[in-house]
Amino acid sequence: MSTVTQAGPAVPAGSAEALSERRPLGDRGFQVLALAAGLLVLVILVLIAISTTQQATSWFTTEGFKGIFSTNWNPAANKFGAMTFVYGTAITAVIAIVLAVPVSLAIALLLTEVVPRRRARPIVYVVDLLAVVPSVVWGLWGILVFAPWVQHIYASIGSALGGVPVLGALFGPPTSGASFFTAGLILAFMITPIVTSLSREVIATVPAIDREGAYALGATRWEMIRGVVWPHSHGGIVGAVLLGLGRAMGETIAAALVIGSSPVITSHLFAPGYNMPAVIANQFGESSGVFRSALMGLGVMLFAFTIIVNVFSRAVVARSARRMRGA
């Protein structure tokens, strides 16, 4: 008797299974290692969220959701309303974005579209170095040098605009060197290198043939930027701006030193204020019980805000990339 052995179905040469079998062991090991590293980051973020939320449970139990919308922050009376600090965080972040984005885009366009590459390289190095200056250095410079100098400018602006109905409420007297606006300026200085570097990298990806085609059709440099560079890179630029916004919202030491530490909601931008990172940094050491839980709750809210901003920025960049591939 003869025994016939039936072989299994042949694996197509170009299939994923065949490619997986031919892939070197080092490549497969690197794939597993990269996947494990990515999953580890997600696990750490989840553990941070869980642990901080657990430590903030007492505040949420005591105050409930009304604590988020309350403006009464009085640790002596066990009142911990968060809205004052949410307002301060939003105001300083908006000031930083409004001041930093035009400057950042102007520098990025200058380095990519106007200045020759050989002359732009030293400027790029300086911008990249500014991005790594520690925040405590910015804060100390802001409170020791910048705030006393800018206070005289605030006083001049306040005296000039004090009688104007709307502008007087925003910039009128009394003024202080440590204020919402000073914190916004320092944050603008800090995020400008980041937004500039990211925007410059995005603008540099515009194909040279598109630029040359626009010039061949008789477009000026501004028309080329508006018709070629911006449509190609606006998604990445929006993502860079949102990443800068996340940095401005979460910055702690620099804001704590220059914002003035006054828990009030006011429309006066030259008045001292408070934001979430600053109150956590300044008051965490002396807190306990529900007080500490309230500060942890502010940390949870800030963590959630920054995650939402970063996820939204990634979605904008991904949507722009898909649209460019479709085009």
C-alpha cells in the first residue's frame, strides 16, 4: 500500500503571509517593540487619568458639577469653585495665541519663501534654541525684568484709554505688571518658537514644481503663497497652532510667576489674575483633604482640556493629509 500525503494550499507569493514569513527576525522584533512602546504610552496616560481622578473624588463629591461653574475659591471655608481658574487659563491662552500666531507664521514664511537657505540657517538655529529654554527661566525673566518694565507701558495705555467705554474696561486703570496680559505675553514668547518650527516644516513640504508653476503663470510672491503654499499646508499649520495652544494652557511655572495670583474674574487684562496651572503650583504644598482633592480636580480638568486640544489638532492634520492624497 502506498500512502499519499496531501499538501496544504500553496501560499501566494505576494500575500501578507508570504511577506511575513520572509521578513527578517529583526524587523519583526522591531515591530513588536514599537507596538509595545506605543501601547505603554497609552497605558501610562490611562493610569495617570485614573489615579488623578481617584484623588479628585472628594472634591467632585463635595462640590459636584456646580464646583466647576462656581467662582468662590475660599479654602478657609471649604469652598472650591474652579471657574475663576478656567477663565484665567482661557484668557492667557487666547492672548498667547493671538500674539504668537501672526509672528510665527511671518517668521516661517520669511525663512522658507524669502530668505535664501544659507542665510536662513542661523535664524533657524536661534528659533530652535529658543524652543528649549526652560520655562522657569522665562518666568524669572518675566517677573524680574519684563514685568517692571512693561508696567509703565500699561500705566500709559490705561491713562489714555480709561474713559473709552469698551477699551477702558479691557485696558484702563488700575494696572499691574503681573497680570493676565503679562502672562499671555510670556506664554506667547514660549510658544512662538514651537509654532514657527512646526509651520516651517509644513511649508517646506510644498512641492517646488507647484511654486514654479504659479510663478510661470505670472503670480506674485504673495499670490503664490496665498494660492499654493496656504492650500497645501493650512492643515499642518492649524495643527501647529493647536499644539501651541495646548502648551500655553498647560504651562505652569512661568505663568505662576507672572500672572499675579488674584482669584477674580475680570475683563481687565492689565489686572492680576490666576489660572489652573498657577494655582496648582502655588497652593499644592500647603493643601490637604478636600483642598488637595480640589487641586487634583483642577489637574484633571487641565489634563482633559490639553488632551482634547491635542486630539483635535491631530485630527485636523490627518484630515488635511487625506485631502492632499485625494487631490
